[in-house]
Amino acid sequence: MTTAQRSVGKASAKAPAIVMVFALIAVAFLFIPLIGLLLETPWAQLPALLTSTTATEALRLSIVTSLLAAAVATILGVPLAWVLARKEFTGQRFVRAIVLLPLVLPPVVGGVTLLTAFGRRGLVGQYLYDWFGIQLPFSTAGVVMAEAFVAMPFLVITVEGALRNIDTRYEQVARTLGASPRTVLFRVTLPMISASLVAGIVLAWARALGEFGATITFAGNFPGVTQTLPLAVYSTLEVSRDEAIALSLVLLAVSLTVLVSLRGRFLGSRT
Amino acid sequence: MSVTARVVTHIGDFGIDAQIEARPGETVALLGPNGAGKSTVLKAIAGLVPIEDGCIRIDSTPVDEPASGTFIPPEHRRVGMVFQDYLLFPHMTVQQNIAFGRKSLKMPAGKFNDDDTWVHALDLTDLLDRKPEQISGGQAQRVALARALATNPRALLLDEPLAALDAATKQSVRGELRHFLQRFEHGSLLVTHDPLDALVLADRIVVLEDGRVTQVGPTAEVASQPRTDYLAALLGVTLHRGVAADGVIACESGGTLIASTSVTGDVITVIRPQAISLHTHKPEGSARNVWQTTVTTVEAHHDQMRVTLTGPPQLTAAVTPAAVAELGIAPGQQLWARLKATDITVHPA
């Protein structure tokens, strides 16, 4: 590396004044809202606010649906990541684009697409209803679907990246030792990418926990059935600002915990 | 058991068509420059790469034969393979690594006890609870070997088994590996680009250049009579097996050599033909090996003349065409040969 390159990003680098000014503004922009939330938190009433029916039901629903969504994303997403990383097939680019779409698609649009597919008169939904009497929209199952739809790409890209990075000769050795492709997957491949797999699951879960747009569009906002924490925050904001703040604080605490637990991977520190 | 293979395949524009065989108890080195297709041949035999034509048999059973549509997947071939950098599973202990194959094959994994001769023979008892990152390169090589052998494979494939080791470790591990291969009852195939590995470890050498076999023969024969330019540049050495004691080596084929070595017991000596000088009269000087001999053949190789000398010990000398003219070297002629003790490389066998 040249000297010029090496000095970039080091503590000793001399920053132009304008860079420092804008960097500070950026930090303030991100940090001040957090301060605002903490300052306005009605700490004394917090226990009461968090044990209200709205709060406990939303919290319970959020935990259940986000864990189920993370499970769905893992069970479907790991095989998808494996196929994308290890197989070559026509239409691969198209499939990858479809996988990544929910990352950039506004969640509310994701909710609309789910409605058109799984709604009572949707592409698939009409048959589910006519043949099995299954109605996904505006149900708790619909919440899980909406969350999984938005969260799965996080798991797929994390796991696919890890699968591309491991030396596939470990898998070849395992085959010569008598392991079937399935044994290789469970005893060699997945254990070797376990750190990335956990990171992918946690990211997917965190995304599912915070999901709002797709959920409210596809599953609605019914307390006890589809009203998850983010929806409860939105609903209570008009009624009780204090309760909205208390619920926001819960989500903030969860997000911070996730971030800290994954810091080795995503904050650029040494793993 | 034996391995017989004719591997026909290609990687991009590069075509491979190679025939190779390892009989029971025999170690065959597949020697060739980088990119000659050696590793691909080995992977094909292991079942990791399908062949396009030809046939791979273990004993008389075809395991890959495109003509008849036979393809036995690697997990059912029971062929042990050791890769260049050993590839011990990093998330398992040494013991779990060794047990992996038995577990996969639903063989009784059991504990490692006296039945596990390889664990003992390879001196792994103290390493069983360690993780691969906690052991040395030489130890990792032994673990990889034990792991490959734990399933009682019907043949052993070694891909550059010493290339990942530093020079000092390489010497001792090479000796251990030779000792082990001599006792292995099935056929072994060893891929290497290092002529020394082939000379010390193999009973026979198959030379692979550009995807084609260019020479096959017993190790000593291939070493002393290289038929391609690549091999002549690489080898052209004379090998003698013998027994060493106090720096004196009694050659198996007769005669003695004096070498500067502290190794005792069974050895292989490697002598470069350039190290031997030829004289019409008994040479003066401090060289420890001076003897009178008769020329059997003289042939041109590159810009050098290779002169074979009757023993004992039988040797090949390489001299310049000018020296041949000056000394009038011709078959049947009596000459004095001289060789310094330090020019004899001695490897424990």
C-alpha cells in the first residue's frame, strides 16, 4: 500500500474543516431524536404504560410473530441461499433480483403485492379460501407472512455471502469420508458458517420485529390479532403520546441490543 | 485393493487423457509441473469430478464409466483422500475429525482404543481433544491421514501431502509418511510437483505433462532415465537404497558410498549426475568417494552428455560435450569417478 492510501481512515489523518462540520451535523441528526425520546419518556408511569392491555398484547404478538417470521425466513432462506451460492442455472440473475426486491421495495407496496396474491380474491388466495377456507389477510398468520416477506432477504444475502466464502474443499473432503450431501450440509457447511447464520437470523428477526408497512397493509391493525408493537406505537400516538413513547422505548432497547450483539460483524471492529 | 483409471476430461480448453494404476500395497507418484492436470485426475478417482470418457475401477469394479452410465458418488467409493492443506474441520476436535467418516458411514464410531492402530501408529493420542488451530502442520498432516484411514478406505489418494509444511518439518514428515505407506495394504496415489517426494515415497512414478502421461516406470528407472525435457531438468538423478552407519552407506545393489550424514539405518541416497566428475587418471584431492569404473553408455541430453557407469555403485554422470571429446569417453572405457561426500543427499527410508 502507498503512504497516501494508508493514511486514509487513520486517526492521524487531517480532516478538512468542512468534512468535520458535516460529520458532526450527521451525528447530531441521528443522535438528537434519541435524546428527545429519552427526555420525553414518562419514566414514573413507565411500568403502568407497559403493562396496559394494548402494550402487553402488542408485545406478545410482536414477539410471537417476529420469531415465527424469523423461523420461516431461516427454513426457506437457507436453502435458497445455498442454491444461489452453489448452483448455476438459467434465470439466476432474475431469482437474485426477486430475492433482493423486498430490501428496496417500500414495505407498503410489499403489503399490496401480498394482498393481490393472497387476498380473498387474489391469485393464490382465492383457491386457499375456496378449497381450504383459509383466509390469510387480516390474520395473525398474515402478520407472519408480511414480516417474513420483508425479513427474508437479510438472511439470504448474509448466508449466501458466507457460503461463497467458505472453502468448498471441506465439503469435498467430507464426501470422500462417506458423508452424503445432506450430512455434509448439516455437519460441515452449516457449522462452518454458524456465525453468519446466527447474524442472518438475528438481522431477519430484528427486521421482522420492526415491520410496519407490509403488516398494516396486508394484515391490518387489529389489537390482539395483528397489532404488533410498531402498529401499536402508530395507533397510540394519536391517543396517548406517553404510551407511544413507552412502546418506542421498548423497540429502541431491542434494536440497541441486536446492534451490540452483532457489533463484531457490522460495526467494522475486529471479529 | 488396486486402482485402475483412465481419466478423460477437460477443464476449459485444457484436455486431460491419463492412464494410471496403483496395485495393492503400491505407492504411485503422479509427478508433473503445476497445471498438468494431476489434481484433477485425483479428484476424478475420488469421485469429486466426473470423467467424460475412460473408466475408473477399484479392483475390478467400475466406479465411474461414462460408456455404461456408471457413477458411484464419492461417499460410496471408500477412497481416502488427503488434501494439500489437510482441511481439518475447524469446528471439530481432532477426535471428532477422525470419527467423522465412521459416523457418516454409520460404522461404530466408538472410542479410540487399541483397535485404532492408526491413531497409535500416527502418535495422535495426545492430540485428540485439541482443535485443528491448536496443532502444528506436521500434526495436522497426521490427523488428516488418520481421518482418511479411519473408514478403512480401499485406496488412498494424497494431493501434495507435504507442500504445506516448512522445509524442516517436511523432511521428518516425509520419512514418517514413507514408513506408513510401506505398510498400507491397498494402492496409494500421490500427487506431487516435488521430485523428492516422488523419489522417497513412491514405488513407481507416472509423469503427467499437459494432461498426458509422458513416462511411467519404477522410481529408480524414471529418476535415472528421464525421457522428457521437463523430467530431465527436474530429475536425472541416481537413486540408491542402502543401509547407513557412521556416514558409510552400504548400497543394496552393491558398493559403498561415503556421505556426510548422521542418519543411520535404511536410507535412500540421491546423487545429481552433475556432482560426479570423470578423470582418466586417479584424481588428487579431498573427495571421499573415488573409484575406478567402466562406461556403459553415453547419450546427449539438452546441452549435457549423460554417461552411465558400471558399479558398484551404478551411477550416471553428466558432463559437457567438450569433456567427452577431451577425455575420449566411449562405452567400454575405464575411467576414474570422483564424488564429494557432501554431494550425496541422504533421506531416511
